[in-house]
Amino acid sequence: MGDPRLLSGGISEALITTAAGLCVAIPSYIAYRHLRRRVDRIVAQMERDVVRFADALNDRGENAEQGE
């Protein structure tokens, strides 16, 4: 089977590496979700603004056709 002390060193290293990886991954994921939510809100606002702008252009064009 092998010497348990030698095996425990490898297991310990794997656990430390996993913990370090989680210390990086969790804050990174939180930051990603936060930034993604902000981008989604900005895109939604831009889409609303574009629709309002297109409606305003359309209304202006219809008024011009009617001679106003």
C-alpha cells in the first residue's frame, strides 16, 4: 500500500491547492455576477432608449407626411 505519511503529504497538498483555488474562484464568480447584472441593466436601458428614439423618429416622419 505504501507509507501513510507519504500519502498524507500528497493529500494535504491537494487540499491546500483546492482551498486556494476556491479562495480565488468564489470572489471571482461574485464579481462576475455583479458586473454581468450591471451590463444587463445597461443593455436593457439602451434598448428602451432606442425604442423611444425610433418611436420619436417615426412620429416625426408621420407628422411631416401629414403636412404639420
